[in-house]
Amino acid sequence: MNNIFADSRIRPAIQEGLKKIHFEKPTKVQEKVIPAMLSDLSVVVQAATGSGKTHAYLVPIFNEIDEDAHYVQAIVTLPSRELADQLYQVARQLRDAAGMHFSIAHLAGGTDRERQLEKYQNNTPQLVIATPGRLLDFVQKKVFVVDQVKTFVIDEADMTLDMGFLADIDQVASKMPKDVQIAAFSATIPVKLSNFLRKYMAHPDQIVIDNPSVIAPTIKNDLLDIGSKNRKSVLYKLLTMGQPYLALVFANTKQTVDELTRYLQDQGLKVAKIHGGVTERERKRTLRQVEQGQFQYVVASDLAARGLDIDGVSLVINYEIPRDIEFVIHRIGRTGRNGLSGHAITLIREEEMNRIEDLEKMGVHFDFVEIKNGELVPRKHYRSRENRQVKNHKFDTKLVGYVKKEKRKRKPGYKKKIKRAIQEDNRQKRKLEQRHEIRKAKRLRKRKREQGR
């Protein structure tokens, strides 16, 4: 197949610009998307993060922009300010390399809204890169109109759905021309997203890019069953065992991120935190400090899984499994980038193994490990697919005996009794762990009071 970057329909200036930024061999997604969009087709593209989709839509957009026409000709929306900022930098790089002269607006929360309003009322951009909320705000206030938009791109569409932004997208899209070219890019296409896209695209070109390696081969991906151990204590041990170059710890909520940050700081570690509740200014300062090597440990919410690129992450720890298990893949993908080796560890308890099985069905391979003598060593995966029987679960001796006894009796409902016994056993273990945490906190407070005397 011919190199799509050399397609005669692409302006020579853009072809030269691609060469300048070292884009010579197109990726699979670029080979399929660029010709479709150059042919004015609307597309729904299912492709993984890192597949090269950004330039797959930027090249056709740039190719169609009329530099002498001062109205909004193309819009790209992304669900987070970090993603919007990254795309803005990439778009400017290609524009400058191609020697093109057109205005690109970057509209996102965390930036000076009033200043942006003033700027774009007097200088209408030809390309708008925006988060859905800020885009809708500007369209409703008629800072610029969208009735001549040629191309509308919804990037990270599944994340846009998850974050509740489809209503904003809907309001903006309804004001665009009937024949607007729409391109939606997403790692997955949930039913709700598919229904929404059908509203605006009658017969889009469906492009699915297979991703044979869900987790990069450069990543060692471990699974650690913590049993009844204190989760925070296990985390601290993992972070201090091998002295990672840069460790990124993922938690599910802002509250847990704050709690873990305080805990690790109390243990003497210098820890940075990133989540949606941190101000834009503080977040930028933190990222700058991380890049400068001032922090070895970062605790983050899922905002960082798909919204930020932090270079040099050598270790990722999933402190807990997210509600949307696909985020595990995005989290793990923060390490082992650009051909470098990486290490990911996911902490689980027995009752969470069904979620690991779901990830395995998606093609994620885990190596089962345990901590011995300050090192991670391989451990037999007692929940392997070939061996899911109750008798092989590692329960207390009394539970194993109970299971055997009930199975011998074969009384009606014995399976339910076994299940209840297992649940009760897990509850007792959690109670012991909570008790341990409370006692530890009391000892810590007492020690601080004594030091303050």
C-alpha cells in the first residue's frame, strides 16, 4: 500500500510539515482514517490510545482549512483540559512545520475565560480545540458561530460519555450544518454512545483498529493479592522496596488520593497529588516539579490515566480497581512508554477476582506475585481459569473444614451456607484490618503529642 502521507490530495506544505516532525510511516489508524476523511466521509473510529489517531484527523482538517476565510471551520472536543492542552500543542507544531497561517483557539476550564472572550470576539479562529463545557459556553454567548463548520471531531468519545458531557456536545452539534463531517474516536463504543452518534451520522464509515497487545510488551504486569493485610502498609512497602525512578499510584476518588498522600507523607515520603479538585495553577506547578525530578511518588485519580502524559514513570500501582475496569488498561499504559521498560502492580482481594477475570477476557495478562523477604516473587495463581473450584480457595483451616463437612452432608442449601461462611470470614478480616488502622492512628497521634511537649 502507498504511503498515505504522500497522497496527492494532501497539500505539499502539509506533506513537508509531516516530514519535518518525523512523520514518515503512517500507523494503521492513519492509513484508514485519512483517506476516508479526505473523501468527506463521517467516521466512527475504535482505536486504542497511542495508535496515532491525533494526526489521523489533524491532517484532513488542516488540508481543508481556508486560511483566508475567517470563521470557525473545524472543531475538536476533548473531555479534559489536559487532553485539550496536549492537542493544542500538537496542532500548533504541525501548523508551524507546514508553514501555514491560521488561528487555533484553545478553550478549556482553568484558563482565563474573560481574556479568551475578548480575544476571540475580535479574532475568530479557524480551528477550535475545546472541552465541551467551555465550547458550549462560547457558542451560547455567540462569541463565534458554528453554522459553517466543515468538520467536527469528538475525541475520547467514551470518556466524554463517562464524564457526562454528551448533552453539551449535543447542543453544539445541533447548531452545525446538516452536512457537517463528524469524526468520533473512542477506545470503546458503548451502546449509549452508539445511539448518540446515530443521531448525527446516518451511515458513517466504521473503522476498527485491532490492538493485539492490550498491554505493551515492555511492561511487567503483576497482580498482588493482599489478603487480610493492611492495604496502605502494602502500598508503602511496594513503593520503598525497589526505589522506583518515578512511581504513579492510582486511587478511585479524590478523597482516597488525599488520604493516601497524607499517609505516605507521614511515612516520610515526598509525595505529589493530582486530581480534579486541585486548582489548575497548582496542578501545573506540580507537574513541572515532577518533570524536574522533585517528586519520586505521585498519587492520582483517573484524570491522569487518560488526561496526562507524565514522562519517566517506571512503576504504576493500582491501589484499587476502578468502577470502569477499562481504566486499569489506561493506568497501566502510563508506564513502559516509548520503548522503555515499565512495571505495573494491581492490588486485589479475593472478592475482587471476578473483575480480574473480566480484564483477562479483554486480553490483559497478569503475573501473580507475592512479597517475600522484601521482594516480589512469582506465586501460583490459585484462581487460574482451569481451577475455579471452592476447594482450592486459600481460606482459614476452619473454613476449609466447614466446606468439606457441608459437602459431605449434601443438605439442600449447602452452597449458600459455604458462600455465607466465606463472606463472614472476609468481613471479620476487614474488621481486624480496620481495628489495626485505628490503633495505629492512635499510636501516631500519641507519638506526635509527646514530641510536641
